[in-house]
Amino acid sequence: MSEATIIKDAICSFCGCLCDDIIVEVEGGKVQRARHACPLGSSKIMGHGRIESPMIRKDGELVESSFQEAYDRSAQILLQANKPLMYGWASTSCEAAEKGILLAEEVGAVIDSTATVCHGPSVIGIEEKGLPGATLGQVKNRADTIIFWGCNPAEAHPRHFRRYSSNSIGRFTPQGREGRKIIVVDVRATRTSRNADKFVRIDPGCDYEVISALRMLVAGKGDILPERVGGVLKADLAELAAMLKAARFGALFFGLGLTHSRGRYKNIDNALSLVAELNQHTKFVVLPMRGHYNVGGIGQTLAWSSGYPMSVDFTRGMPYFNPGETAACDLLARKDTDAALIIAADAASNFPRATAEALANIPVIQIDPYENPTTLLSDVVIPCAIAGVEVEGTAYRMDGLALRLRKMVDSSLPSDEEILMGILQSVRKQRQMMANEGA
């Protein structure tokens, strides 16, 4: 019987928290236990049903193939397309994203990340206003007042409270939860709101109005406000504004409730302005609650490679970026793309119905460890090793800190990086063959 190997300080590659205190027990080439991980992270690290071999659709059915056959068919699809879309990238490494950008440039594709259907408005708002941010370690060690606006970390990021925010014990916050004021702003009560000292329930779609009212109160101009704003009494908003100004170190975490309610990126712009104005009275920072573990990493990699953080169009031979035009859902809604490569994402489950139907009507290549609804409409399915479990790589935490993922077990499957390079090499080979035939 083989002896168990203990891997300490492993990183969980599930959500944007990227918890780096996981203790993993490996025996017989398999993960047997993942201590400290939440149930969501543990499920990923321990492993579950996987796609076992590449598949190509023939006569309406997916049939097993070799990896090289899958690479060649993928290259053929991309080369035959006038405007291919390459979407996903949030649950793979930055190294894979780098290879994906090379492939997008080679075939003249639009490359987009899951950020466009989650924190894309945050990116645009931050571009306009700037980000008075901080690391999660600074929040843990210093914050005595924390706001969760339009997010529910108790369910979406289960260890956020204990490791980084409300319940964590830091260098200058030795009392933990007892020494902090926790405020939750949302349209409904959640598990997160049960942990709050103050819960502010607002009307759906009224975030912008409520933030504007808070800015007026912080500026001392509350006398011109009506008695109720966005479903909240003026007295409650005045109490909230006083709590924020009284903070020694405050942190505002915001989620999709703010990015995808009425106002979109202008909500973020307004929230950033509120934080900037609070910094005239105290110290305040703001952080987006990023979902997938490396959705920030694809934005970083695209930004330093092309100058733009998402929705980058390479069809003109140079990077072009115009949110609302070059985003994945916009392309599909206009039927302006004729092939798609979906990697590290499940587009069929998360896109609006009309765009998912448009996706089903074009050739689709899927690169993913797991079967999901996108698999059902794919023409090529390529299984891969899991970054952060079976291969190493780089990922960016929700606060923008780059961390190195560790390899914990071996896999017979290639990494996303290797798959993308296999497709790229096949693209170049097929293009050369076509050039020789035309000569």
C-alpha cells in the first residue's frame, strides 16, 4: 500500500478567493482529502465525473477520436470561419490564456471572457474612474467596517468571511467579528445579510439612486433629499452614511447585484466616486467579488497583450475593443460569428436563451475537463487536465494578486496550454498546405 503524500499550503482553484491554506492528502495517485477547503472547493480538488477522451461529431453523434484528430478538426473549423469566437478562460491558467491569444491572432478571432456576463461593467467603470483598491490581506488586518453590496459571499465564496473579511482575525483587528461593523445592501435577505449589523433592503434597480443619496449625505447635503430613496428611508441612509464616515478603515465589496442591475457600469462608476469621497474623511477601499478563480487573470493577460481587458476583436489584424459590439453575447445575438471555441466555461448554461440558440447553430469546439450543457451542442470536445490540481499555472485572486497554482496529482490528459498549442500548430500546418496547393 502506497504511503500518503501531504501537500501543504496548496491553492484551491475554484473561486476568486484562491484560498492558499489547503492541506491535500494524495494516495495512490488520487486526492483523498482536502482539508480547510469549503465544500465547493473540495468537490473540485477531490474530482468527479470527467470527459474521458476527445470526441468529434459525425452523422449527428459524438464519437471518440484521437487528440490529433480533434486538433485537426478544430483547426479546420477555425480556418473555415470568417469570424470565430473564442470564449471562456475564467477557469484556466494565465499561461493557457496567453496561448489562446496567439491562436486568436492567428485565425483572426474575437476573444472574450466570462467577465462580459458578470463583472464586465466593473471593468468599464474602473477604466473610467480608477480603483482605490487593496489586497484581501489589508482588509483582514485593518478593516473595521465592511459593506457587501449586491453580493452573497456566504454562498458564493464560503470562506471569504473567515479568511478575509467579517470573521477574520488580523494584526490590527484582534477581536475579529466583534470588532467589526458589517453592512449588507441588497434587494432581498440572504445568508450574508444574517451576519450583518445593518441590513439595507433597496428596491430592485435603484442602486444608482441609493449610492447618489449616500454621496450627498457624506458631502453634508442631505437636506435636499426626499424622505425615501430607492425604497430606503432617509433616516436609515443618514445612519449608514454616518457609519461609513466613522470607519477607521472601510472596505466595500460589490457583486453582480450591482453590476447587472439598472445602470450597469454607471453603478460601479458611482460606487467608486462614493469611495473616493469617503477617503476625504477616512480610509476606504473597494473590491469586486470576482467569481471564477482566474476571471481576473484573463483580463490581466489580455490587457498586457492587447491593451484591452476583454472582448478583443482580432479580425482586423490588430486588437479592437468596443463593449456592446465585440462581446460574445452581442456577436451571437447579431449572428455575427460563424464558429466558436468555448474553453473553461459553460456558455450554453449561462448565456441568454437567444444567444445559446445561436451558439447551437454554428460549429462549436469545447475544451473542458467536465461534461456540461455546452458539450451537447459541440462538434469537437477535447478533455483537459485541471489547472491547480493536475497541472500548475498562474492565477489572479479577486484583489489582483497573482498566485502560483500547484500540481498535486498526475493526469494522462493534456493541459489547456498543450491543447491550444496543438490546435495552433495544426492551423499553421493546414494554412501552409492550402498555400502550397494554391501556388
